[in-house]
Amino acid sequence: MTETDTSTATTTDGETTDVLVVGSGIAGCAAALSAAREGAEVLLLTKATKPDDASTDWAQGGISTTRGDPESLKQDIIAASDGTADPAAVDTLVDNADDAVADVLIDTLEIDFDETPDGDLDYTREAAHSEFRILHVDAATGTHILRPFLQYVDDHERIEVRQDTAALELITNEGRVHGVVSDEEPTGHPIYAGATVLATGGIGTLYSRSTNPDDATGDGIAMAALAGADIADMEYIQFHPTAYDGEDPFLLSEALRGEGAILRNGDGEPFMDDYHSQGDLAPRDVVARAVEAEREATGEVVLDVSPLEFETDYPAIAEKCRDRGVEGDEIPVAPSEHFLCGGIDVDDRGRTSLDRLYAVGECARTGVHGANRLASTSLLEGLVWGLRAGDDATGFDPDVVEAPDLLNRDPDLPARFAAEKFTRLQQTMDEYLGLERDSDEIARASAVLRRLKGEVDAYIRTRTARDLYELRNASVTALLIARAAGENTESTGCHYVATDVDESTAEPTADD
Ligand code: SIN
């Protein structure tokens, strides 16, 4: 990606902070907390106006621990990733997991994780986990973690949380990042920082069906790419196998299958044993493709929750089903975009290839997930890397350099432009860069996306509207996905190239 050409003039007006965090999910909160613990003044900028604007709030299943056996969790992560996860990154995760959970979630935030009748912590299991090791609060864990975490950082004397504020551009000078220009003034507002931590979340809004909030537009990835940061593994987009198949889709946590729910096809038959030796608990990419194949062959797939105490044990999900008029034990499901395994390339402290720029959470590519993420490792990764990056990002003085001075000649651009282009972008991603891709489709997607980005760039030179920048960020991110998908002809994990010999969906079963 080349440097952005949106800056037509420069300015040095603005404000300064020690550490600037962009994003208010678990990774952003953790980075802010650990930087503040080191004595830094922290500004946490977020587009969000309410907690459920962050993907963390939508996380259901839980947060994995090692339960005293890091090696076992490591092996499960590597197996789920099709052998592609970076073992050193996985070590960083598993070696720090239990301390991070104990320190922040249990001792500091005092999260009320579910307990057994004996008063012990109740660990659940999800697909491709060999052990019951996931802490949870029914299946609404993200909400129960994020809300107290946000409150805690907001109350912290060294952290300012500024809501409803988007970062538009990174301020860069000779390979070093000096903060961002936010959308606080009509022409942008420079915020200079000793270090900048991007924690902007995922890319769900690039697809028409996603388990992410609506503002997951790849902002951090696009800004970092435009500033020249290394980006990796963008072809590995995880589709969750069980999102509600109907109006207003929502996630049906893998914890349901972990506790005994069964996928059935349109003929009422369980089918996962035909696809993988782990059956309903196979890795997520395998289950997602199997669900899609069975939907095509038999008309629909449902998640049969009759083996569970569904209403009692999963009240939040049960309520969503009732709200949508789902009756009985069989919930119609279809795959839906869920998580980006790639992103801004970072090391074990969240450092990007640009000086004083960090990335944590879903926008970062740590190497932990490789080509396919194991369930309930995303909150954990955000927590561990957030703490490590926030700690590392302290001790730098902010430098006031020339910042992009954005133009806002015509603030009254019809909102319809961004909305229409977004629909086109989503159609392109759905059609050509979904669960399965082939080289012709990827090439077609690239052509459409390049045209679209050209149109958006023409507008953005003279306008600072947030929805235009989100569209710019989405189109940059979509192009990065198309490029990565085009360059990788091998089917691995979430990247399934349909023209390959179809061996990777099905493991040999007892009948073979
Ligand atoms: C789920 O609850 O199924 C999602 C958990 C995850 O994505 O890690």
C-alpha cells in the first residue's frame, strides 16, 4: 500500500499525551491500564458511544485459561490453526495467560465468572479444545468483562476515555508514528503521543453477515497500511459456523456444541462425523465449510440444543432466539464472518514495523492464530498483548511534528454515497472473498475494489466525514484481503481455494 495522499497541508496545532490508545475493547482497555500502571498519562480514543460498539462486548463463549497446563492449550491452538500458528507467539500467550486473567479479570475487576454448585470456577469447553478450561459468564462473557473494564479505565486518574471520536490518519515522520489526527474539528484534530497503540478491532462490516458490531471497518489496519506498516495473513478470515440464519443474525456460541448441542442437516441428520474425526467439535473452519455444504445439499442446517438446559444455562442466547420468534430446540444457522486472524504484523510486545506504533487485539497479527483461530483465544490474546504493549509503550516523550491538515470543503456530501459504496463493497466481499474463493473470483474482487477505492479517494481529499473514512478504511482493508488471497494459492485453515483438490475439508473417517 502506498502512503496516503489525503494530506494537502500540515499543521502543528493539537494536544499531547504519553500514550494514545485507539479502541475500547479488551485489548485497548488492557493497553491503557498497563501504560497507566507504569505512570503514563493515557488518552483512550474510541468511536464507540456505548460498550456494544466494541466486538468484545459481543463475545459469548468465554476466555480460555491454561488451567495449569500451558502445553495442552498450545497443542490445541496449533492443531486448530492447521499447524500454521507461530509456536513462539503461542508460548507468549500460554505462558502469560493465567497470570493476566488472575491479575486483571479476577483480582482487579472481580469478574463474577460462573461457578459450579461447589463454589469452584466452572470451566467450559468449545470446539477443538481438548480440555474444559474456558472461564465464562453464561454465554455472555464479553459483556461481563468489558463493561466493568471500561468503567475501571474511565475512573482511572491517569486515563482519559474520549468517546465518539475517530482516528482518521496516523501522524508520521521519517518512519516514526507520532499520534493521530482525530475527527474532533471540522478539519481534524492532531493528538501527539509518545507511543500510539491501535486496538481498533476487526473487519466484520466488510461482509453483509457478521458477528461484529456495525463499526468494524478495519480502521487501524488501513491507517497502519497507508503509513507503511507491515500487514500479514489477511486471507485468513474466520467464518463462525453457527450464526442465526435469519433477519438480524447473532452468534450461537460454540460453547453450545462444547456442552452437547448437535448440528443437523435439512433431513434432520447429524453430519459432522462425516467431515471430521472430532465431529461437532472439529476446528471452526472445517465446521463452517461443512455447514455450508449441507445447506447447499439439503436446504438448511439447524443447531439442535435439546441435549442442553438451554433456557437455564444460556439465557442471553435463548432471549435472542425468542426475540426473533424461534420456537423449539432447533435453531437455523449459517456461517457468518467472525474474526480476522491476520492484521498488522506485531512482535511479542505488540510492536509494529513502524517506530512507536503498536497494535493489539483483532487488528493485530501476532502469529497466535495462524490460518485459523481456536475458540475463546481472542479475548485472551487481546488481554495478554494489550498488557504487554501498554507496558512497552511507556517512556517516550511526544514530539510535535507537522501533521496532516485535512480539508473539509464540502461537509454536506450526501451520506448516500458512503452507504451505496459500502453495499457494493459488501456484495463484492460476500460473493468473491467468502468461505471459499477461486483465483478468478479474487481477480474480479480486486478489480471492483480498486475502482471503488479510487472513487472514495477522490472524495476524501476534500472531506473529513467519518463515514467516508470508514469506507476508505474498509476499501483499503478489502484490497489487502484480496491481494493476500490472490498471492496464496494453497488451501489452509480459513483460506479455502475452491479449485484445489477437495481434500482439506474432510479428514478420513472410520468408513474410509
Ligand atoms: C463463540 O462463543 O463461539 C465464539 C468464541 C470465539 O470466537 O472465540
